[in-house]
Amino acid sequence: AQSVTQLDSHVSVSEGTPVLLRCNYSSSYSPSLFWYVQHPNKGLQLLLKYTSAATLVKGINGFEAEFKKSETSFHLTKPSAHMSDAAEYFCAVSLVEYGNKLVFGAGTILRVKS
Amino acid sequence: DAGVIQSPRHEVTEMGQEVTLRCKPISGHDYLFWYRQTMMRGLELLIYFNNNVPIDDSGMPEDRFSAKMPNASFSTLKIQPSEPRDSAVYFCASSFSVAEAFFGQGTRLTVV
């Protein structure tokens, strides 16, 4: 079974409008959850992480994500998209069942239209 | 800190040749990871080390792949012999924890 699922392979928004990138996980335990961003020809950069503290996590560049255990979700949001946000975003989960190794989702490509 | 440093950034080689990818982790990190990224398979963990010792190599695709970490500041991933299906971006990452990773810029490998 897929341990982490990103529900959209592509998301397109207009500059200045909200961003929502969806991520669900599958686990019997409380996971650690991460969002990474990858700009073209670059490595992955950590945006934010959840490790069983506050369920609303704030990250860099105005992004935030909320851990919802009842929905097994960790969606990434930003109130207002900038052109520079165009990139690929990866949700990742660290699960006890997998030796706490990071398992990455398939990625969501965010396009920002002017 | 300069972050995780990988070399080369790009490598083009002929099928059958040996390829060696290099990585310098962030100083003080005791975990080092090698990942492979392809369009078809996404981001896959190949192997990781803790304190220079290989802990989990279950993601290494086959015996043609090997990885070493002779000291805390250097690791290599070797493919011998290389095949066109090995073409991918290979990332090295390091961390204080198995449950987190700080990535290098990657090495884009093309095997022709």
C-alpha cells in the first residue's frame, strides 16, 4: 500500500491566489511529515516539518501545513502565490513501519500564471 | 556551511563504463543518504549510512551499484558497468536523523 499519496500531479493557480497542495498518508502510528520544494535543476529544499508538536506548522516563504489525524492528511497551503513559487513539491513521511526512513510522494508540479 | 556538495553535477558516459559519484555531507551530520530520481519511479532511497556504516541498502537496484563511506566527510556511489536505464538524477543528502534529509544539488547521469 502507498504510504504517502499526493493527490494532484499538477496544480495551476494565478499569481496572488491561494495555493493548496494535497497530501495523504497511510499509517497506524503518528508519523513525522515533511514538505520539500524542488526548483528546476536543483536539489530538494525543506519547506516545513511536523513532528508531533503543534498541528499547524509554518514554514519558509509563507507556506504552512496542517496535520489532521482524523483525515490522515497534511495539506500544504499558501494564502497568495508568487511567480517564484512555481516548482515541484514533494510530501514525505517518516513511518515506524519503514524504519523511520523518509518515503516521498510522487510530487506535485505547481504552475503560477501571471 | 556550504551544504551537501556533490560532484560532478553532470556526467555523460558510455554504456559499460564505470561511473563514480561523489558526496561531501554537511559537517557534523551522522546520517548520509543516496537517492535516485527518475520520471518513472520518482525519488527512491538507494542506501543510507549512519556513522559511516551502511545501515540499509535494500533500495540498491542490483550488484552493479555499490556505495562506500570511508570517513565522515566523504561518500561515493559507484555503478559498474553502467547501463542506459541507470540514467537519472542522483542525490546525496545528510542529516542528524534518519527521519530528515538535507539534499545536495544532484548529479545528472546520462548513460548512452
